[in-house]
Amino acid sequence: MINRNTSLKFETANRAFHLEMPFLLKPAGKDYLWGGQRLKTEFGKESRLNPLAETWECSTHPDGLSVVESGEFAGMTLKDVLKEHPEYLGTHPLKCCTKEQLEAGELPVLIKFIDAKKDLSVQVHPDDAYAKVHENGSRGKTEMWYVLDASKDASLVYGFNQDMEKNQLKESIEKGEVEKYLQKVPVHKNDTFFIEAGTVHAIGAGSLIAEIQENSNLTYRMYDYDRVAKNGKKRPLHIEKALDVVKLCSSTAPGQSLRVLNYQRGCASELLCRCRYFQVERLIINTEQCRQLVEYHTDSTSFQVLLCIDGCGVIFKDEDSELPFFKGDCIFVPAGVEGMKMHGKGKMIKVVC
């Protein structure tokens, strides 16, 4: 039986052993004013923050660093681990990381849970080219959302419902009338949305989201419903920069493409999103019925991140090297780890680069 008191046995005299097993990550939390409590009550997140709007599950970004929670590197930040062991990234991510980013231990992606009790601001993100010039060499921010749960009437903003002119958009923001030009799309559990840099967007109230994005924290707020923060002041807007990067043409309402489940004994997988920055799949694991373990490995091209969104299980190589996981856990798997097996019943998001 799997439980959180299961002993995690990772000690060995051979330092090469740390390449043979994945490790758990502890997230950084954010208390943005629109957040709720569901990440605590439903995903077991321990935090004094109130509300708990986001948890940055796998992050090497300085605004919210993940910390290793199991194994040889327990207590170290993921960023510091990757500084010591850039080979954990694999070969493919090195093509989209500069030498300086590699030496600094930076991942190309950032993975979050988001609990939107209230509407997020209407916002837009720059692309890599704009961010490099105007934001001190930072990455831009293309992202995707996987909807973990949504209230009956939940919706999100995705682009404009008509072609816009820059002056028209600026005037509508200043007059507080921009909402009438925004395209609102219903949201349902298990939906996916790809948000390319430059697309105006906003997560609506009642949505619980897993977000996979470029490793960036650049957000240009266009409109924030005249809300005030804890300090009694309105949050800053970034209208001029937003107008520089936003795509002004109307957007086709995003549909949900047909997803194909690929089956093997004990596990089914489906592709959710693939772009130049990341590939995201959903795994459905059930070895209890078929009584056959799932073979699992990473190749030399990329690390993997596993985000458990339901159920529980264990990854192991033998009885002396096992890693239990539970709903809400985030697991980092270095590139080139072979010979693992997975047992359990649950659902996971898998991210590779």
C-alpha cells in the first residue's frame, strides 16, 4: 500500500546513483488577489499564503524557485541542482538555452497550478524577440492551459471578437470599455488552450488550471476591473508595452481538437499540445486492473516533468529505490534515466522539451 510515510531510500556510496531516479519538487506559492483555497484543500499544498492563487511547481525562475524535496539533493533549489548537473536537461533543451542560461541552471519551461476564484486581469505577453530587446534579454511567454476543473458558467478571454485599431484599443482601455471587444469562450474540465505570445487573454473565475509556459514572468496588464490590492492601491497597468505586442486582429474561437488515446497495458496517453518550446501529454495509469507494471524511462534528448493531477502511485527500479507520488505532486526526471517502472492508479501531465 502506498502512503506518504513510505520510506524513500536513495542513499548510496556511488554518486552516479542520483541519475537513476527522479525526485519530488516543492513549489513556490503566490497570493495574488484573485486566488482561492483549492490548491490547499484538493491538492494538498501546504502554505501560509491566503489566498493561494498559484503554485510554481517546476521553476528555476528567480521570482519563485522550486526546491527539491526528496533524494540526494533534498533542500537544494532545482536551479542549483541543474547548475551542478546540466546534463539532466538532455540535449534538446540546450538548443533553446544560451550558454549563460545553461550555466545559471535555467529550465526552458515553468509549470504551475492556478486556482482562479476570481477573474484574472486582461493581459498579454511579449514574444522572445520583444522581450530580448525591451526586457533585459528575458524570454517571452507562450503558454498552454489544461483545465483541471471548471464551474458551470466558467469562461476565459481569448483574443478579440473583431479586428481592432491600436488607438481604438487604447481608448477603450482608458474608458474602461475594453471588455465589450474581448472574445469570451466557455471552459470545461479537460479542455486545453494554447496561448501564443501576443494573444490577449484572461482566465475567468471558477477555473482550476495546470499551466505550462516558457520560463518567463513577463505579464503586461491591459485591464484589471479597477480592483485594489491589499495595500489599497490599484495594481499597475502596462498599457504602452501591451499595445506594442498585442495581436489586434480578431481571433477564431479556439475549439477542442480530437485527441487520440494510445493504449498499452497499464497506461494510456494522449497528446495535449506540441510547440517549439514544449510537448505536453496526459497519462492515465491503472496497473491495478491489468496487474502489469508500466515500463518507464527518459531518453537523452530531454528531461521530463510529471505532474500528478489525480490518484497516486509509485515509480521504482527495485525495492531500495522507490518514489511514491500523490495528487498534487510534481516530479522531475533527469534525461537518460532507464529501467524504471510505474505502478498505481491516477492521471498525470507529462512535459518534455
